[in-house]
Amino acid sequence: MHGIPPLRFGRKRCSPLPKAQSGPKKAAAVAAGTMEEKMRVISQSELLRLSRLELTTLLRKIVSELPALPEGSNELRIAHYNLYNIRLALTRPEFRPR
């Protein structure tokens, strides 16, 4: 039993992610970059990887592009669907004030 480390009580400190793992930033850049070309549906799994700041930035970007989209178009429908999903993602428990 000499090789087993003692149990630790209290909070564990999480080590920061290595610099090579830039998943959320890349997902946000991909999602925001493609909107200029053609609006696409952003999946819930993509949205779950984004931080609150990235979600808010994406939400504002889509809202700013709404007036340029033709009424009744598929892109406008997708934009509204994305806004709904982003707002749902922003209601996650970890984003709520304590």
C-alpha cells in the first residue's frame, strides 16, 4: 500500500488545457466564417463547446445579418433556428449567476 497516494479532500484544481487544443475557438470561427457565405444550421454539439462570450458574439453576428436576408428565405429560417439554439445554449447552468 505504499504506492497509493493519499486521498485528497476538497476541490481539485483543474489544469489548463494545452495550447494545441483550441476546439471552441475553432468551432466559433468556423460557425461565424461560414455565415458570410451561406447560413448553415449550427449543431448543439458545436454550441456546447463554445464559451459564453463566443456564444454571445455569434448571437450578435447573426442578429446583425438578419436585415440582409431575404424575407421567407431558407437562410432566414436557418438564422432564426440558430438564434433559438444559441439562446438555449446560453441558458446552461454553468452560465447562470450564482
